[in-house]
Amino acid sequence: MIKRIFTFLILILFTNSCSITEEVLVSETGAIDYVQKIDVPQMGAFLNVADLDEKIQINQISNAEYSYLDFLQLMEEMGSKKNKGKFEKYELYKTELSKIDFMKFRLDMRDKFTMEIINRSKSVDEFNAQSKIVENTFKEIKIKEDERIEASKNAALTKKKKRKKDAVEEKNLFSDNPMSLATGFDYSFDGKNFTKKIDVERYLTNFNSDDSSTEEEKQMLLGMMKQIKYKYKYTFPRKIKSLSLKDAMFTADGKSFIIEYSLNDVINNPELANFAVELED
């Protein structure tokens, strides 16, 4: 996971205003509208185009929600040439990835650059169940990926297409859960009391996996993580009577709270985001 986060963060090395926001709307019936937003404002400057066709295309993409597999295909089409053809490997897991089609993705490129991970659930129980489906899906894919890579490696060596010392180690497409920040916790709601409880082991598993990052890369990563803001904004159907979090800010109507940490704080101490809310009658 360190390598994956490092690859992502290196793209925003000079983007001190980058932020990640967990924005959640809880309805009176307990339905959950969950959106994790990754904002990289400076990236928007690179997307300023004068061509009308390009503007139309950007608007079409920005107004659409994609399944995970479709989103991967979109990112490949928009990416560099060196990533071309990688989508064919993702398609090997089309059946597994179809299990998480309830998760939607959006890329807003109009005024700024924002990636959104969306999970709309009819209840907290459904949200909790869907989070576990995401985690189990990527565990299943990881096992199959490891087997595929091992078989490919053995076949290449057996056929002597490559000498062992020249063999290039193929990377696992899904060595972890790419939505780990949006899973690993459970909600509860009885109509008046709402809680968020993080399962630390589930939440941190992906961040503690072994990888090939150098010590220098890890230190650079930690420096960047301290610069990136991680915000929580939760909105409820009625005014908040009490909140277990200290230093949170409230909106004027008293129905929402906002609290902010650094990404480094969230990963090193995920229980910071545990909270309990009591609503007014």
C-alpha cells in the first residue's frame, strides 16, 4: 500500500492545498449517502482548454458516475501511453469487480480536479455489509492475482523465454484494497444516536503490507501525508444535541459537524475518527 500511496502522492507533491473529505449525509430513515472526495485544485489549471469539443467531453465525464471497472478504463484512456493495455488485465476480474458495482466513481474536471468515491445505502446495515463486500472482493482478487503471476513466471522460465536473472517481476494489480479509506469501519443508528466505529485492524491492514519502497521514499511519503488535509463532514436530519469529538465545528443550523486532521494523523491513529452523536428529538 505504501508504494501505491507514494505513487499517488508524488503526483501532488507540490499541491499543499490537496484535501480528502469524507462527506456523509444521514437521512431520517437511516439511509447513508457517503462520498469521499479527493480534491487537487492545482490540477484544474492543467485542464483549461479552449477547444469546444474538449469542454463538452470534460462536462460529460464530470456529470457521469462510473462503476469501478469503467472508471479504470476511463483513467487508462486519459492516462499515459505506458499504461495502455493494462486494462486488459483488470478485465480478468470483471466477474469479481461486478460485485462492487454499488460503489460509484466520479471525476469532476470542470472548475477543479476532484475524484469522488460514492456509496449510497438504504440503511447503516446495508452500508456496513457493502463495506465488507468491497474488502472481501479485493482479498479474493489478490489471491487469484498471486496465482496468475506465479503461473506466468513459471511458464516463462520453463519455456526459457527469459533467463531468470533477466526476468521482470510482474506487479500485483490489486495487492490491497484501493478503497481502504472508505471501508474498515461500521455505522450504527437508532433514529437518535449515530456512531462510527473503526476496526483498526481492518483499517490499517493495507497500510502495513510489505512493499519495495525505499526508506527515502517512505520518509518523503510521511512528509507529504502531513501536508494533506483529511476532513470529515457529517450531516444529520435533525440538530445535533451532543458530539463526542472535541474541536469540531458546527454549521449554523446545527445539523452538521466538520473536523479536520492530517492524512498522517488519520492513518497513524484512525480511532481519531470514532465518534458518537446524539440528535435532538
